[in-house]
Amino acid sequence: MKTLGTLLVVFFISFSINAQEFKFEEETINYGKIDKNSNGERVFVFTNIGDAPLIIKDIQSSCGCTVPKTSGEPVMPGEKGEIKVSYDTNRVGGFSKTISVFSNAKAARKMIKIKGFVNKEISLEKEESILKDN
């Protein structure tokens, strides 16, 4: 009986150590319709809702056209963190990309997404603005 009690205590302690959680403000960012060669950077904001530091171990995108970055610093409980994602807006057409976030959270892998459509040509509104500046 003592052994069972000891095992339960060890299991509970190891489970609570890995009880980090994080919640994204948005799990999908929709770029909408954007112009070719426009700014493709967006930011995912998340909060560590666990009771221990959250460490992002790795971030991988489903395509080389999408580059995710984070500070690499642990995010303390209750604090916010960011993952910056840059999409290559030189690629014309619709896109939907998945970013895998690997961390020490209870769910070790979290999927976030970006989507949108890159217009083939520059919009008239933007072209007029460029002409006025010259």
C-alpha cells in the first residue's frame, strides 16, 4: 500500500511539473487580400496560463515561404509572448500554411495557421499613392 501511495505522489508531482499551458489570442491569422511584395509579417500573441515557465523548444512551418521566429526566452506564468511569422508575399495566389509550435506545455505540439491571398498586381489605390509620392 505504501508503494502505491508513493507512486501516486510521484505521478502527481511529475504531472504538475508539466502543467504548463498557453493560450493564443488567435490561432489563425487571416491576411485577407494583400498586394504582391507587401509586408508579410504578422504576430501571434499568446499567454502562459500555466503555473511554470513556458519554453518554446522549436517552431516549424509547413513551407519555406513561411518563416516563424520567437525570442527564445521562457515566458513566465501570466505573461505574454509572441511568435512572429513572415510570409513571402512575392508568391501570388491563395495560401494556407501551418506552423507547429513545440514547447514544454502539457500538449507538446500546438498548431497555428496563416491564410490569405496575394494579388497578382499592385492595387490601384496603392499605385496612385506611389505616383503622388514621386
